[in-house]
Amino acid sequence: MANALTRLPIRVLRTVEQRSSAARKAKLWMRWASMRRLKPMSEWGEDRGTPIDRYYIERFLRTHRDLVHGRTLEVKEDLYATGLGAEQVEVVDIDSTNAAATIVGDLCDPATLPVGVFDAAIVTQTLQLLPDPVAGLRTVLSALRPGAAALVTVPAMSRLAGDWDRWRWTPRGLADLVARAGGRGTVTGHGNQLVCRAFLFGAAAEDVPAAIRAVDDPAFPLVVTAVVRALPE
């Protein structure tokens, strides 16, 4: 069959490919629309492509990549910092077995991070795991140099990420948290009801048309982001 296909004209192969892709998407949307399906297709959508929440997180980080430079703090691993332009990356994690961690400690403990040394911080999908997210963000902000920013993302809607998962935020809720932590910032919700459904269903960003992903409905955020700076004392 493979040999037979390779002998077909290019335009025919493209037509077959397009129809096959359309058929897969049609099947996906039919399964998605079912009101009887309880089990998602996958845990986060990662085995199908880009997790939908990460699509919005990465879009946010790319928009503000000019704020990432010099010595940058990131949580758990250098997932984004180097790619965004950091020259030196410090990784903080509570897990002492994490070989990538250069700083081991609890963000809720203000002694975990040095004060006033970082040019930027990237804190993605972390605060929901902390017993005291206000204290955690305050620790991060205290570690920034004057004028530096923390790029923060939190879930508004998501499946649980394990026993440590505690919190979800609306944009107003994250704004209140930022203020309580002694910061100021621009808070934005990303997503819409359709991508929220798709994320819970275990679909990937590639399963959702770009035109739908591009719509941000303030009533249905999937991810909430903030560019946060510490208030001057």
C-alpha cells in the first residue's frame, strides 16, 4: 500500500492527506461533543501535541520576552528562561532530588531566596501548589532587583495536578493576590469556554483551530497571567 501511494501524483497525495486530517478532526469533534464521555482522551494533551494551557503560557512569555535578561530565576527547571534571553539561570525547587535545582527550598519560606539579586523571574503554574501562595510570591518579589519583573501564570480552570494542587484564580483573584504579596502588575485572562472544554477533554492545542485559540473571553479564562513588580518600600 505504501509503495502504491508513493507512485501517486503529489496533488493526489495532498488531497488524501487533507481528507485524512479532516476525518481525524471530525472524529475528534464527534467524540468531544458526546455528553456521555467521562474519561478524557489524555491527561494533559501532551501526547497529542502542545497542552492547551501551555499554548497560552508560552504566548504570554513570548509577548514579554524583553523582560527576561541577565540573571533569571525559574521554578523546577530551565524550561523557558534561556530560550527567552536569560544569560544566567537559577532554578529553585523544594525537591532536593532535582538535579536541575541550584536553590533547594520552599518558596513560602522567605529565607529560601537571596534578596534583590535577580533581573527577572519566571513562575509558571506554581502558585496553585503552594500552601501559602501570597508568601510564595512575596519571596519571589523580594528576590528581584528594583524594577525587575516576575512573569507569573496560574490556572483558572484545570484538572488537578496531584495532591499538592490547592488553588485556582480568576483575574480579579490573582490581582488581589499580587497586591497582598506587595506587588503591582498587569493581570490578564486567556482562553474561552471552548478551549476550556478542550483542555479538560485532553485535546491538544493543535486539535483546536487557531481562530478559536485566538479568542480571549473574559468570562471563561483557562489561564491567568501577570507581569508583576515589587512596590518600592
